[in-house]
Amino acid sequence: MDKFFRNLFLFLALFAFVACGPTMAKRKDESQIHYKMGIVHFNEKNYTESLKELTTAIAKYPEEASYHNAIGLVYFQKGMNTEAIASMKKAIALDPKSSEAHVNLSAIYIVERRWDDVIFESREALKNIFYRTPEYAYFNMGWAHYNKSNYREAVESYRKAVDLNPNYALAYYNMGIALEKMNSTKESVAAYERAIKASPAFIDAHYNLGVALVKQKDKAGALRAFEKVLEISPEGEKAQSARDYINLIK
């Protein structure tokens, strides 16, 4: 009798697998189509259509962490931070090693000014040795440390970011700002110069370089930096201030 029930259970289990297997596969395939369409709309900044497609993808296959990560980004772009956080946490619950979800969650916490949470999520992202862009985790961590007035830790985080990605202009720029807070003007000049090398049209980097060079009494260098600001954006936000510095230097 025991053997009969074991065989019956095995038969029912196999039947369930055969019956449900193709349906599950079909749902997953259909969800992938909606997910890909959602990403297309997201890249086109059509967030409403992206939200519709990703919602459908999740409804068809809620077990996929990347879907929740993607819809979290859409919510974030729409300013729906509460929903964005919940989606990222769902993605992490499904895949705790999803460094992308941890970093995206830390980015939301930056907007929320939850600095300790930013640092925690960034560190969680870095635990995955297969994470392909850890410089983003270090950048977010640096931003959190800076806003906590931990300038030395901020510089250390930004250094790790640029060590991993030598063309990370924004990390060099932020490092320069943190170094200025530490009264390390010479080092901040070097950081701004590296930011400009990585992104020659980076107006804020040219402007901050000019200000730092004024502090160093390098009038010629400062003049070149401010003139570059006007060359790139003669009517931009920094233009009038750059003109004021030029008149002061001359």
C-alpha cells in the first residue's frame, strides 16, 4: 500500500510538473516581452508607458528580481520614492546579491537624505565580488560621508571609485570639493584637473578649478579656467560669477 501511494504521489507530481511547466514557461516568456518593452520606454523617458509594461511583467512573473529593480527606477524617476524603495527591497528579497538593486536603493536614500542607509546599501552592493560597476557604490558612499561631514572618508570613497574607473569625472569633481573642505587646496586642484581631463566640457569643474587656483594665488591659471567657463557656456549659471572673478584678477 505504501508503495502504491508513493507511486501515486510520484505520478501526481510528474503530472503537475508537465501540466504547469509549459504554462509557467509561457508566463515567463510573455513577461520578458513586457519587461523589454518597459526598458525601451524607460530609456526614451516615457515613464508612464514603462510603468504599464513593467507592471504587466511583474503580474505575469513576480519572482524575477530584475523586474522589481526596473520598476523601482521608474517610480524613482516619477518622484514616487515610497514605491521605489518598496520595489528595490522586493528585488533584494528575491536576490540578496543584486548589487544593482542595493546601489539603486542607496541612490533613493540619497534623495531622502538617509545617509547611514546610503552607506549600508552601498556596502551591501560591494559584498558581491561579481558586481561589474562597484565605482557607483563607492561614489554613493562618498556622497553620504561628505554630507555627514566625514570628509576624509568621502575622499577615500571617491579615490576607490576613480581607481576603478579613471574616467569618472563626477567622482573626481566631488573629491575636489571634499578636499577643499579639508583645506587641501593643492590636492583639490589636481582632482578638478582630472575631472576636466575626463570630461572637458565640465563647467562646474572648470569653475571650481578657477576658484581653487585663486586661493593658490595662481592668477594666470585661474584666468584660463574662468575664461573656459565663458567659452563653454557664456550665458550659463556660472557665467556672471566667472566674469566677476576675471575682472577681479585683471
